[in-house]
Amino acid sequence: PQNLARAAAVPRAVKRDGEAKDGIGEEELLALIVKDEYNDEDKCKTKLEGYCERLKKTKIELGDVHEKLAKLCESGKQQTKCSNLKTQVEKKRDELQRSLQTAIPNLKDENCAELGRKCLFLEGADPTQLKKDCNDLRNKCYQKKRDRVAAEVLLRALNGSLKQSAPQNTDECKEKLKTICKDLSKESDELAIGCSSPENTCKDLVSVIKEKCKTLDEEIKKALNGDIKNETCLPLLEKCYFYKNGCDGTDKPKCDELVEKCSKQNITFVPPDHPFDPIKPPATLAQKIGLTVLYQRAEQDGVHIGSALTRDIFNLLALLSQSGTGNNIEDKCKDMLNNKCKDLKTHPILGSLCENDTTNKANQEGISMCTALKNKLNDLPQDIKARLGGQNADANAIPWHELKDQLREEECMRMVSKCYYFELHDKSNNNNLETPCKNVRVACYKRGLGAVANALLEERLRGEFNKTDDKHGELLKPLVEKCKELKESGALGNDELLSRCLQPLYTIGLVFYDIRYKTFIFHDQLNEKRDFPGKEDCETLESKCKAFEKDFDSVHHPCITLRSHCDRLRQAGDLEALLLVKTKGSLENGQNCHSAVEDICRRDARMKRHQRSLACANATFTCQTITDNVKRKCGFLGQNIQIRNATVQISNSSDKEGLCDFWELYCDRYMSHSDTLSNEATGSEGECIKLKKACSDYRKQRKLEDRFMAKLAGTLGNEKKCNETYLSYCSAWNNTGHDLSGLCKNSSNSGNGNPTLCQKSMRRVKQKCVGLSKKLEDEKNALETEKNEYETLKQEAEEAIKKSFLVLAKASTVGTQDNVSKVVNTNSSGTPSANKTQDANSTSNNNSTASTSNTQRLAKRSEKQVQITAQEVTAFDKAGDVLIFYDELNEKCKKLKIDCLFRVECDGCKDICEKIDQICHGLKPLEVKEQTIKVVIQNKTTTTTTTTTTTHTTEAASCSLTCSAPTTCTTVRTTDTWITHTSTHTSTSTQTSTITSTVTFTSTRRCKPTKCTTEGGGDEEGHVKPSGGAKITGSSVLKSVVLTILVWMLM
């Protein structure tokens, strides 16, 4: 559906039929250029030659300004042109005068467009004859547009209270008018006047609605018989929305047929106050009727409508004095106060003008104010004359081309309002205000059309203003080119835009100084808002920054500041959305918020994420912004539940699905962060608690139906196939006590008028499929990006763990009895045998842990009293961050898997879901070594045999003596050995050692980093006793500092 507010906010040019052939002749161009000098051939020739010469010097193609301008400016032919065209100018002047005199008494919209353009060209040629009639035409066209907007506002607000078939019965209209005027009377001067006379207003509106219904009926019949297009549907659908309840009888339009036919083309009208957002303030009447859009559309027609200036005491007195009697405004004012002071005593503005006693009369101050009111009326003509630049505005009509562009928007609003209220009393003042007020209205009309023309040209000339010199000559060529583009697109419907494009030498200075003035205003806006902008300020000012920075360096630095603060605001919004979903109660107060935000910011910093760096830089300010915002939204949520009577509607409704699905979504998100939604100040249940109780039965049933619907996935595109699958499940569950078997009690062919489960599931899936492919495509792209980021972080973590020799373990199992595996090796003969390992209780331990523990800890063990290194801390942090990141991606995959259950039923989802499956299946966790302690017991037997021996040795020598030869001596040694004792000693020793084994740890739970803690277990020597067995001294292990990550279960 088209966003009408956005479309109206952008400056738009009004198209005219036959713009390609604009009907502008040489005589009109001549009259526009030389004006009243056309009547003097010499002066005409001189002025035309000067105009053409200046354009030729700029080296632009005269045909680009207008195709007939080239002929007017042919060298040496200016005398001939002035002579030949004089008669044609006079002829067209006379025709225009007759047309004006005929049209003005009964003015129609087409007269404003057609005759207004002719006045643009010809009025200056003969101001004496044409200026009064052209002034009257524009004055009436301007007021007609303002009155039409006021009538439209009241028709929309009175929707259904006007019945065209009963024009005499306006009681319902008058009664409702009293109510709506409390809100609308301040929105414009016309509405203030209309609300002050309900009888006349209602009679007029009955006539208006009758005509609108007749026109709408004709337009719809024409549309239904032709081709339905976007530009046809939307305006008619909008009129149907606001008018159909006031139409009846033979002219009742066929709006239902139009809605059906347009919907087949995917064209729908979105009401101004839709979509409804329960965390925003309840819609005002002005929002419901699209008042802002109506005023923005009027601005594009040159009519700026501001709030009624009835807070000005003199305007208010002039308005109320209509009901008084007297010969002049002073007498009427005194009479009004004397009659109404009883009711005005409590009035915030007029109360001080009444006596406090029981006389209910005007006091001396009131009498003095009535005298001053008369003086204001008498001085107003001179005030207007001064505002219009000293021209004779109080006596004569001022020609269009002589009206100065001096009035600013605020001045126009003030002067038009004064005329509107004081003209009511002008007849008693010799009609002194008639001419000056006509001049001021026409001047404001011209200012409005000029503002639209300037905006269109300035938007197309962005980036050109910084190239111009003091004479702005560089602007001329691009200006002519842009005007040519506007003409070719048929967008020169605005008379002031056409005038500017036909007089480019005049226009370049006008546009340049206009944008310079806007730059000064923009500077003031930046200085006021840039440091503490709101959401709306950011949307408005950032777009202006983008535009103005193309031409003016002076706004660059203030815009940088603005963007920085707006980025911080958006980042705070991202944090708010994240904490609303991921936490409970963290946004209830600043302290809880600060803790939660700092946790997220610390992790972002470790993971080198900078998306929230500005919000993290000042967590205190960010949390102040977030908590204030959440508190405000919670207040609006409770207020909207009450205003719309949501809980009662749910309780009384037989079909709770739509209401519960809508409201519970917001309650689930906000109630944990707000006491007021959970419990009222009186201690009774808050609005969300009451609402959820009303929805509890539906929610239980819906959860069962959603589970069954998941089982029916793939068949929900065909009701017959779905019913077959449904019956097969029901048959299998018959008499089994399955919790979904209760949904089988109703037949798949329900004949009681209630939809079957298949029908409900098919309807829900059809709703789910709307926009699902686009959503999944965006999710897939985001998931792909995050997976690449995860792989990079994972690689960094693995490298850090490897370099730091970090051994990580599940802290929930370190040092527990169930974590110790006994390995017993026995060899009685002293020969080692093969190791036989037995992992006792591994399965039961895992099951027990899973069922009894909601947290896990990831820990590093090392020796007590030894400092841990920065490298170890970094590695540990990275490991924890990667595990958390893995859990986040895993959760996303689970949610996307649910969406992809219906890939068959939803067009365009199958291929996307297959890619998502590939990404999710390729997601692998960080491999973390879990420390498990195994006690290995080895028995060794050693046998030692000791033998004691005694040795006794005797020695004797004998010599053979011969006298004649040398003597030879022989020694005889005898050794006796006795074994006196033999002993055998057998010893058996037991050796106990600790072996660390490794497994892969995969976390499926969300991790929340906490501070590092130092383990204090063990005796004074730092001994560790796994399972209470053999003692292992401190030299057997590494350090004993435990770094812990708590793994929180987030259901």
C-alpha cells in the first residue's frame, strides 16, 4: 500500500493536460517580457532586445527556455514582432477580461487553473484593466482551496453522522460537531469559524456530502468499467473510506466492488492512523482523519494552512463578538462579554476580562480591551500596507508581478488570520479591509506557489550552488536544463514555476538567495537539536544534511555531530530491542539496564563489533534513554489496552485468535520490564496479566495446534492431502494417550460450521507465507555474513588456545567423583601388560548432568599461587565469545528451521531454505578440550635373593734345591668357601598416576561471561585429590587458577 503521508511530504509539481502543447503563443511571451510597454513599439523593441541580448550572452539555447522564444529573439526582428503582436495582445487581453467577469461570480476549479495562467501572462500588459479582476480571481481561488480543506476535514471527522437523504435533520451532525470541534477548532481559522456556527455548518456539509457521493458514484462506475490502475484505485479507495457511511439512496457508490477489484491488483488503501501500534500514543482525531496529509497537499497548491491563532486575545474577541449586538465592533464586544461572562470566568484567556462577583459583567479591563479591539480594526489596513512593502495596498489591488516576496510564512499566517476574524466586522467599518485583505491573501498565495517552485528547482539543482560566483552565472545553464526536463514531464502546472523557467535570469538570483536563507534557518535548527535529537528530529534533519552538504560546507561539521548523536540514538534502540527479547527485567530501572548493557558492550569489544560503539561509550546516558523509552511505551501499552477494551473483547469473543495473537506479542515483550503492566499501583493485576489470563485457554490450545501443524507441513497446500495425513496421525495415536490425540476428537470433515484443523492450519500458513520469502532472503544474507564472521573468530580463538597451551574443561565436571575413570594394570610376574581402560558411568553422568544442572562452566585449571598470563586470559575470552556466538547462530538456525517447515506451501521459499540448511549444517562449534582425570593404578612385584658366603684361604710355598742350577720355588694356595646363609625377599609396590584425556565439548546453551575466580581448594601444599584417592603433589599438575564462564539456560 502506498504511504500517502510520504508522497504528500515531497514537493510535487501539478500537471496540466496537454502540457506538451502548452498553448503559450508569441504574444503571451511578449506580454510577459515587456509588460505594459507592448503598447509603445520603440520601448517594446528596446526591452525585448535587451532581454534577448542578455540571454544570448549566457550562451544557452533560447529554444531550451521556450521553443517560441527563439523566434522572438531572431536578430533584427524585434521591431517587427512588437508591431505585429500588439493587436494580438490586445485581443487576448479583452477576451480575458470578459472571461474573468463571467467566471468570478460562480467560480469553478477549472477557472482557477485556466484564467490564472492567462492572468500570469497578460495582467502586466494592461494592469489598469486586468489587475482588479485577476486579483479577485486569485483571492477567491485561494480562499476556495482553504474552505475546501476545512470542509474535507469536517466531513472526515463526521463520518457517518451526515445523511444526505435527510438534509433537514442535522441534529446528529450538530451533536457530533460539538465533540469534534474541541479538537479541530484550533487547527485552522476556517474550522474555528465553522465550529462557532454549527447550524449553518451542518446544513452546508449535507449539501457537500450529497455532491461528493454523486461524483464518487460516477467515478467508481467509470473505474469499474475500465482498467484498474494504481492512480485510479488509491484516490477512490480513500474517498470510499471516508464518505461511504454518509452516502445512501440512489447515489450510494459501489465501494465494496471497487475494494474487491483493486485488491486483485494488490492495491489497498491504508487509513491514516494505520497500522495501529499499541506502544505509541493513542491516535488523535487529527491523525485519524489524516489532517497532516490534507494540509501537505494544500501546500503543493500554494495554500499554507496553519493553526488557528485564536490564542491571540484580539482574534478571539473578534470571533466571539459576532454574537453581540451594536453598531461597531467595540459595542458588539462589550455586549458579548456582558452576556457571556458567566461562562467565560474560567476561560484561560478571557476570564480576566470579567467581574468576579455575581453580576457576570465585563470588568474595566474587559471594557478597555473592547476599545483596543476597535483600534486594532482601524489600524489593520496600514499594518498590511507596511507588511507588503509600502505599496498602496490599502486602496488598490496590487498586480501579481509587483507583489514582493517579503512575507514569510509566519507573517502570512498572522495577517491572513487577522483578516479572517476582523473582516467579520468590516461592514460596520466602511469596508476598509476589503482591498488590503485581498492583497494580503493574494501575496500569501503567490508566496506559497513560489515556495513550491523554489523547492522543486532547488532539489534538482543540488550540487550546483557551490559552483556559482557572486553573479550566479554558473547556475543559468543547469537551471534551463532542469526547467526543460520539468516541461517535458508535464510538471509546469505551477504558475510561479512556469514564470521562473521563462525568466531564468531573474530566477537564478531568486533561487540562490532563497536557498541561502534556508541554510541560515537550517543552522538554527541544527544548533537547537543536534546534541540531543529525537527520532523525528533525526529523520528530518539528516535528510536536510544530505541535501545541504552538497552545496554548503558550513553545515558539514554540525551535521557530523548530528549524525553521531542520531547513530547513538539508533544504537540505543538496537540495544533496547535486543534486551527486550533476551532478558527479563533488565530495562525496569537504570541499574539493571547498565549492567546488561555493559555485558553486551564488553563482549562486542572483544569480538571487534563496532555496531554499538557510540551507545556503549556512555552506557549511563544510553540506559537513561532506553529506560525512559520503555517506560513510556509500557504506559502507552496499558493505556491502549484500556481504551480499546481489549481484555473484555477477548473474554467475550468466541474466536480469540486475532486479538490474543496481537496483544500477547506486546505483553510478552514488555511486561517483565514494567511493574505497571504486571501489577497496578493498587496491588491488583496489571492490564497484561488480566489480558493473558483471558487468553490462557486459547494459548494452551494454540500450542497443541501449532505442534500438529508442524507435523502437517508439506501437505497444507491441499486440503484433501492434509486431511489424509491428519487422519493417519489420529489413527496411529488412537488409545495411546498421546497429548495431541485430543485434537482428533473433531472430524476432519467438521459439519458444525467450525473450521477443521486442516482449514485453520492452511489459513495460518497462508498468512505466514505473506512476505516470508523476502524475510527469509534477508535472514539468509545476514546469517551468511555472521557465519563468515564466526569462522574468523573461531580461527582466532583456536590459534590463541594453541599458543597459550590452554587446557579448558567443563567446570561442572572437574574434580567430581563421576569424572574419574580408574585404570587398573596388574602384572604379578613383573611384565607389563596391555592397558585396558574402562570409562565408568560416562553415560549416566551425562544424563544426570543434563537433567539436574541448568548451568555449565568452562574452566581452566592451573597451579595455585602462580600468576596467569595475559595470553591465557585472551585465549579464554575468545573461546567463551566464540561459544556464545555459536549458540546465537544455532538459535537463529532453529528459528529459521521452523519458518522453513512450510517451504513447500510458501512460494519462493524452497530454494532459500535449502541455502539456509547448507549454512546451518556447515556450522561447527569450537573444539574445546575437556579435562577428565583418570587414575591409573599399576602393581609391580620385585623378588630379591641374598646369599651370604664365607671364604677361608691357606697358602704354602715349596722350593726345589739344586746346587748347580737356579732355585725354582712353587706356591700352593688353597681356598675353601662355605655358604653360610641364603635369604629371599619379595616386595610389591603400587604406583598411582593421573592421566588427562581429551574429548570434544559442544555447547548448546547461552553463555554469560562473569568475572574470573581463583579456586581455593586443596591443602596448604596445593595437593589435589581426585576422587579422594592417591595424593598428587603440586609438581604433578599445572596452575590451579580457574577461569569460569557461566552457561545460562535461556529457554
